[in-house]
Amino acid sequence: MTATSLRTIIVDDEPLARRLLRAMLDEIPEIELVAECANGREAIHSTRELSPDLLILDIQMPGLTGFDVVKGLQA
């Protein structure tokens, strides 16, 4: 973790997509991955609990979509 790191959460219902994103983000020293979420409910919970600087959010997910997550966080 660097002094200017961006605390980041990845949200995607597909494990392969999360793994690919994690591998890409691991190459960026300014990114600190603080959580990975497999659905919208996990995303809302983790975001409220961890207060990340950056949320990488899949839009099309079963249950709560990415847009639903954004609405849920604004409430």
C-alpha cells in the first residue's frame, strides 16, 4: 500500500471476470484491493463497511444490478 493508494472493491458475479480484474489491478501499485464481491448485496455491505475510494462495478448481475447498487448506496 502506498500513501496515495486507492482503496478498491471489485464487484462481478463471474469469478473469472473478478480474477482477470484482480490480475490487472495487481499491476498498478496505487491500487489497494480491499474486497471482492460476487453480487449487489455484498457490494452494498462491503462499500458501507470499508468506504473504498474506487468501486469497479459490473452492471449486469442477477438480483441487484450495478445500477441498483448505486441507488442503494445513495439511499
